[in-house]
Amino acid sequence: MFKKDQQRQRDLYESERNFRLLVEGVADYALYMLDPDGVVTSWNIGGQRIKGYAPDEIIGQHFSRFYTEVDRANGKPIRALRIAREQGRYEEEGWRVRKDGTFFWASVIIDTIYEDGKLVGFAKITRDITERREAQLKLEQVHQQLAESQKLDALGQLTGGVAHDFNNLLMIISGSLHTLRKAMDTDPKCLRALAAIEGATKRGASLTSQLLTFARRQSVNPQAVDIAERIYAVREVLNTGVGSAVTLQFEVAPGVWPVMVDVAEFETALVNLVINARDAMTGGVITISARNDTLRDEINAGEYVAIAVEDSGSGIAPDILSKIFDPFFTTKPIGKGTGLGLSQVHGFAHQAGGTVKVASELGKGTRVTILLPRKETAPAAEDANAAEISGSGIVLLVEDNPEVASVSAGLLEQLGYTVRKVANAEAALREIELDGIDLVFSDIVMPGKMDGLGLARHLKAVRPRLPILLASGYSDAALSVRGDFPILRKPYEIHELSQAIAKLPR
């Protein structure tokens, strides 16, 4: 019996020794004991690796030192022990503090230990899961960005289709106005009515332009642009727009890279941001800055020019921050905003191959940053605006909408051209075979097997010296033109048509 007792003692000692070696040797988990008051009574190598304390530094100390100051002030360590006593177990994730003061995201379990029915302490297990949490947050961010992109694409398809039809209506109104003005007398009432219609038409054209930019279906004319030059070019307009209560500051870094954008769309985006910033303030400072930036994240890695507009206004509430780029969403009073300003900014940036980032804090203001991809080549000099000039020769007008065709033909005839009208690309090819055509002016969106862009590319191959001008209110096909052919946006006025024709290579 005595020998059996000795053997059991040796076995128990060996088992305890092996268990102690196991616990002390685990490096990925902090495994340690607390007494009933929360004082550390044991410590393993995992605790030293994760939290930075050697055993002689931490044994005898209260475990609350692992918590943040805010958590200690809120009584979180004591509450954790109370819950463990009442429920037998406590489990959570949260920030903890290492010996060197750095933070890590911890998975924590506290179990009660009883002996003969009496609480003798707690077993505590802590694991550093910072990397897992960061990976999870990044995955959630990617999912959120994907969902946001899908939502905006769906909205873009809807708004793009509406804007296309509306632009054709505006083209009819705008072109007819010019004809009416030529034919009417000088009755002040009639002239005022025409001016009101013209103003409403321009406003409608501006709204549809913003819709199409948001939808990324605007027929843009990208060119290499010096950002610093363009910011200073609209400085006077911006100063006038913000009024006397707001001060504009410009912080443009030297050597800002050129970018490839549509100049008009860039200036519109900048004005929209400044006006939004002004409306968020009762007075203060708006800072417009531009600098070179290099992004290394997985989604938008590359070299960019960052153009930021920062205000000192009221800020944006977190619950509406995700909605600010939605078309027609606005927090402004009725009549003070269309809800299309930030939509245009979003569409412009993404159509240019970039992105938009927003940082805002309630009561401290908002910073909106447009990131545009760097262009390697230097900006080309801008062409001077051509004056409206008369022309001559035969223009083949290719337009499937009869009313738009009638208006466009009228404008061309007022400029001195003879016009032949056809409704599709197939009819245009037959007309060109008869010869005598000096210029082709074609809409991009047309029925049939060949659209306007297909017609233009075919003619460029078989009649390379024939001048071609394209027009569109909206088209997915227009996005692939990218400078191959000049595009005139609908609705256009007679001087814009004249200038576009004058710039065609002959």
C-alpha cells in the first residue's frame, strides 16, 4: 500500500509538472492565474511575449493594468470579475495595453476556479488577435465598397437613361430658341420670355450634365491639365461664389503632377465642393489644396494628385456620410440645393480613373479629397476659343430623332451650310457614295447594326480626309472615343457648333 501511495504521489507530481511545463511553454496565449481580488499569481511565456512583462514584474500586480485608462475609469476590470463570479465565465474582445504603452486587440476569457466550494481565483486566457481583426475590417471594407459601387452603378444606369432623353428635349428647345430670336421682333415681353426659356434650358442642361457625370456616361474631352494652373484660373469665380463671410485659402504644393481630365468637369467639381463647404458654414475658412500623393492600398494603389477642399463648418453626421454621393440626396433646405453637386464630383473622379475620400467630424468640419491618377506627359497648351464663323459646303447630318435633326439642320443652315439629313449609318454610307459631302455630323446613339462611332471609324478608314464631328447627350460608346474624334455635347448652341466645326482637321 505504501509503495502504491508513493507511486500515486510521483504520478501526480509528474502530471502537475507536465501541466505546468505545458502552460508555461505556450507562447501564443497569455495563460495566468488571478486571486479572488484580481491580483496576478502566475505568469507564462505567452503573457510575457504578448504583454511585455517578465514574471517578476507582474506577479503580485492587479490585472487592471492591462486595461486602457478609459476602461479602468469605467470600472471594466472589476465588472469582468463580477460577471465571471456570477456566471462562471466572462468572455469579450477589446483593446488592451502592453508594458510599452502600445495597444492590441485581445480575445479574453476569464473562468472561475473553486476548491471545496470556495472561490480561490480565476484562470485568465488572453490572445492577441489584432491581425485577424484588421483582416476582418479590411474584408468588411471591401464588401462595403463593392455594395456601394453596385448601388451607384444601378443609380447611374437609371440617371444616365433619363438624362439622355432629357438632353434631346433640351436640344430641341435650345435650337428652336435661336431660330425664334432671329424671326421675332423687338417686343420686350417676347424677348424677356425668350430669355427666361433660355435660362431654364441652360439650367436643365447643367443638371443633366451633372447627372451624366455621376453616371459616368458623360461624353468627356480629356486632356493633360496643369492642376495648379486650373485652380488659380477659377480663383476669382470661387471667391465670388463664397461671399465675404468666408475666406478662401490656397495651398498648392510646388511641382504638382499633371492629370488627364475634362477641364470643364474638373472646374465644375471644384466649384461644387467649394459651394457645399460654404453652405456648411456661417463664416470661416475654406482651404483648397493640391499635392502629389502615392497610395499603397490594394484597391487604389498608384501615384495620384490629391485635390482637397476643407471647411471649418458643422461636419457631416456619421449616419448620412454614406449617402452624400447619392443623386438628389441633400440636407439643404428646399430650393437651396439639387443634391447633384457631390454626385457630379463622385462621377467625375471615377470617370477620370480616380476616387473621392471624405473625412468629417461633427462640429469640426469636413475634408473632401479628389484623387486623380498622375499623367506622365506635360500638359498641352489649350486652344483659344474660336469665334463663331460662317461656313460653306455640304454637311451630312446623321440623326435618328426627327425633331433634333430639324433643329440641328436649322443651326447648320444659319451658319451657311447646305444640309442633307439621314436617320442611320446605313443611309449615311449610301449618301456618301454619291460624293459631294464636305463634312459628316453624326449622333453617336442610333438604331441599326452600326452606331455613330462605328460609322466614324469606318469612314476614317475609307475616307481619311473627310472631317467628322460626333454629337451625344449620353452614350456608353462615347466613353471609348477618348480623343479619336471630337464630340459635341447635347444640348449645344450655335456658337458651340460653329467652334467645333472650325476646329476640325481639313
